[in-house]
Amino acid sequence: MTINTIKTSPNILFRKIRGFCFRPYFDIIICLLMFIFIVPVRAGDYVCMEAESALNIEYPMRVACEDGDAVSDKWPIVTGASGSCYLEIPQGSGNPPEIEKGYATIKFIVLKDATYHLWCRIWWADECGNSLTMTIDDGAPFTFGQNSTFKCWHWVKMKRRLSQLDLSKGAHVLKIINREDGVRIDQILFTDNHKHVPVGKETVTVLPAPIVVNKGNTL
């Protein structure tokens, strides 16, 4: 009886053993590499707030929620907001100079002295409802928005270099002011990391506070 034997070189044998031993971990290794090189890592100071966490709200600014009532058939409640609620100035409710009212104030804290970048998750109605006026602390008012993406939630960055975004460590107050009706604000984000680009619903770092509505106004 003849016994056939297969001679295997040491290199081939080592590759076979290595492939057998590490095959169960191959998928795990690939996933880790994808996380390291593809998934963006957030660094630096990062403050993300729900817009509806505003401490004070003046009409026609109001909080709208998915389980709430729409202002009218022409201005329905929209879905997709973080926390299912958002701030809005309903279309048709008026804007300056006809109506000078309408604002919301939000308090936040940054952890260090730095130049910050301001992002907002926004829903614009059209080219006549795609901007807001904002102030930070006692700084000069500035215009936010005026981009051309309409009728969907999306992130907008304050692109101009503003001295108002040179923030000192500690507490600050952001004021969102009526400039045009037909606008919705879901989330507000401050970060000193210029590489961070928000996508979808961001992780909230500031818990909502009780809302105070100015007396004499109806939301």
C-alpha cells in the first residue's frame, strides 16, 4: 500500500495557521480600523442645546411639539426634530418692521476661553423665511442663516468670523430674535473644534430648563 504525502513548506504552513487563528477576529479588526479612520471623533469644548430649552420666549416665537397643535393648515407641525420639539416663528405671524416682538433666550456655559463656531439645526420655509437675528451677551446683533436649503432639517454654520464668538470661560446668554417668519430651530451647537461638522441629531449636553413665557402674550 502506497501512502501519498503532501509536503508543505514552512512559509505556507505558517500562513495557513495564521489564517485559521486570526479569522474569527478579522471582522472585529476591520470594524476598529473603520472607527479610527472613518468615524469623526469629537474633540475640544462642545456645547449642544435643544432650542426649546429657552428660558424666556416672547410671541410670536413659540415652542412646537410633534404631539401638539399646528398654528394653521398652512403651517403644520413637522417631524424629525431632536426631542420631538423645536422653536418656531410660524409663517404669517409677522416680522420687523411690522412686528418688533419675538425672541428666545438660552443660557449656556463654555469650559475655556476660545474662539467658538456656531451651528444651528434649522428648518427654513423659503427665501423669505431663512434667517434669524442673534446676540450673545451684550454683543452687537448679527444675522444668522440666509442659505438656500428649504423645507427640511439641516445644519447651518455661522461662516463669518465674529468677535461675538470669542467667548470667555463661564456662563453666556444667546438671544434669538425675530427677523423673518417661517423659521424653525431644533438644536444649537457651540464648539471650538473647527473640524467638527454636525450630522443629524447631535448629542445634547445642556438639559432643558423650565420655559417662562412673557405675560400678556399667548403661545
